[in-house]
Amino acid sequence: MIIRQEKDSDHKEVFDLIKNAFETEDQSDHKEQFLVERLRRSDGFIPELSLVAQIDSQIVGFILVTKIKIVNDRNEEFSSLALAPLAVLRSHQKKGIGEQLILYAHKKATELGFGSIILLGHQNYYPRFGYEMTSKYSIKLPFDVPDENCMLIELSEGALKNISGTVVYPQEFYQ
């Protein structure tokens, strides 16, 4: 398996992969593939953090990490990243592909100078990669979801020191 940056020619295969991965998920609106299409056209898109996992000639996994902000009560803004979505073909799940995509995305984001990633996800999956509840950092997501599903990771130690506030996602997340 190789992990590489997504190319324009991958878009149709990635669309189908995301649809397949979330088809049976209860905690999904089943529209993640459309979110990815919108995010690719957004100011928050970072091509180096749109990654595919490929086995032979088939794309079996995808991860997208985009720019977001944390805004505090004094209206100060701090840069961060959002991980959304992580998708693996159902036929290839539980084989470590998602794990490899996450770790590679962490490495690339760190190389690009980013200090943290925030996500909304399964509370039993992401902590194994170092994700903690955002409430520990006094950071809130703008959605009405359980605290245990709101998580973040500091890619560099102290990246979120003295930072609190609410995550501001690009408008593409709300369309």
C-alpha cells in the first residue's frame, strides 16, 4: 500500500469510496462525499493534506485535513486543522488503513507547520492516536454533539497552550 497526495483524476474514485465507507454508518448524514467536493474548492483546502491510500491501482482509503480557526471570547483567531473525513472502503476496513492515513496526515501537517488537528468522531477510535476531548482545552465545536465525540491532538507540544474558544469551520461544512 502507498499513501500519496490525491490527484484531480482520483476525484470520481474518491467520491465513490467515501459514499461506500459511510453508507451504513448510523452517525452520518451520508453526504460526506459532497462535503469533500466543496472543501476542495474552499480557501481551507491544502492539497498536500488530501491523501489517498492505494493498493495496486485501487484507492482503498482517503483522508482530508483542512484549515479551520479557533476564536476566543476576545475575537482573537488561532489556526488549526479539521480532519474530515477519514474513509476506507468497507471491504478494506479493520486492516490498519485508516491508522496509516491518520499517522501520515499528522506527519505531513507537522511538516507544513501546523500545530493541532480537531475532529468530530468515534470516541473509541481516535484516542489511540493521541486525540483528547476538546473540553480539556476549553475548546468547543459549534455543533450540538456529545463532548466525547469532540476531539483534538496537539501535533507539537504546547500548540494549544493558552488557547480556548469555539471552532469556526469554513462555510462549506454547513451547505
